Amino acid sequence: MSQSRREALRRQQEAQARAKRTQRIVIVGAIVLALVVVGVFGAIFIGQLNRGSAPASGGSAAVPVNATADSSGIVVNPGKFAAGVPKVEVFVDYQCPVCKQLETMHGATLDDMATKGEIQLIYRTMTFLDNNLRNDSSIRAGTAAACADNAGRYGAYHDAIFAGQPTTEGTGYTSQQLRVDFAGVAGITGDSLTGFQGCFDTRATQSFVQGTNEKAAQAGVNSTPTVMVNGTKLDNNTVFQATPEAFRQLILTTKGNG
């Protein structure tokens, strides 16, 4: 083989080797880039899983405008009660049938006393029935009610939830009910409805409701309904046997726990 042919062959082999090296570099780079992308999306996905049903994209944690100072509940009648009136705290789970019974029997009395400023009325939402019933209606209903407070219609929305509670425990609430039906019953319309639905859709108040559930447990409450007057727990047998007037007097005469 002549010198010129050997030189040409050498240059050809070197070119092929350079091409293979370049190809390997490109392939390795593509693999590294793919791993980075997978890692980023994996981290995002895991983060979403860890947050469970946390606020959707665009949502942010929100505290209802009438939340208590320690975020343990929502005051139904802010500014309507005088100093020294009984503080009535009602612990409820919106899937609790007995809570609905309490609402049916004494809800009107509580509303009337709150409207007149005879009491400071606070609802403290619990969500433990989600675990018992294996759904998420308690937290969703509580989140919606807290959003309704920001729309200025908390008490009315609270009443609407219990009025629309399914007859079969565990059936749960639909999004149509929580976003539209109960809001309509509560009188949330126009721009207020748009804001309410945005709050609910992003679960903006969900963290607050999770907190009220935790604070209720920390206060030693493990069942609903529970009614406390100035920190004193009322006996449920007495509560459910009382007439509306007897229930009113029970609240007004119950001493605090010191």
C-alpha cells in the first residue's frame, strides 16, 4: 500500500473515531439531562403527595376573617356580644348525624342568642370522621365553611351544610353541593360567589381546618357534638333532653371551669 493511501486510511479512521466519541458525548448528555428532568418532576410529584390534598396550584393558606385569635375556631357573631357574656364553643364534624340532631334541636336557639349578643358563639370544626368513613367530606365541608366566612356568610353556610347532610352516613358531600348548592342557600352570590369558589377550589382554608381539628384534640375533645360553655363541657344527655328554653337557661347559668 502506498504512503498516500496509508495516510488517507489513517485520516479516515481518525475521523470515524472522533465521530464515535462525539456520539457518545451526545448520548451521555441526553441521559444526564433526562435524569435531571425526571428528578425535578419526581420531587414535585413527591411534594404533592406529601401535601395530600393541599391547596391546588395557585392556592395559598388562608385564615378566615372571623377566626379566633388562636385559630381554633370561627366566631359566628363578631362584634355583637358584650364582654362577660358566656363563650359557647360547639365542636362539630359536618358528617356527624348527631351534630345535625343538635343543629335541628338547638341551632335556632344558638343563632338567636348569638344575634342578640347574649353569647359569644364559636364553632370548632373537627374532621375525624373522614378516617372512620374513608372519605374526605369532613375536611372539604369544613374548608368550604371557612371560605364562606371570608364571604361574610359563615353561619348561614354552616346551617346549609347540616340541612343538606345526606341521610346515609358516609355518603359524603358532592362538589356541586359544596361549591354551588349550599352557597346559594347561604346567599353567596355575584363576586362573593366567585371568590368563595376560588377559595374552595384551591383549598385555601384547608390548613386552617386541619388546625382546628388538631386543637380540638389537644383540648381533649374526641367526639362530636361537644358543647362547652366558658370551658365547661355540657352533658350531652342533658343537652338533648332540654327544651329550647331549658337549653338557653343551661347556657346562661353554666359556670366556667375557673
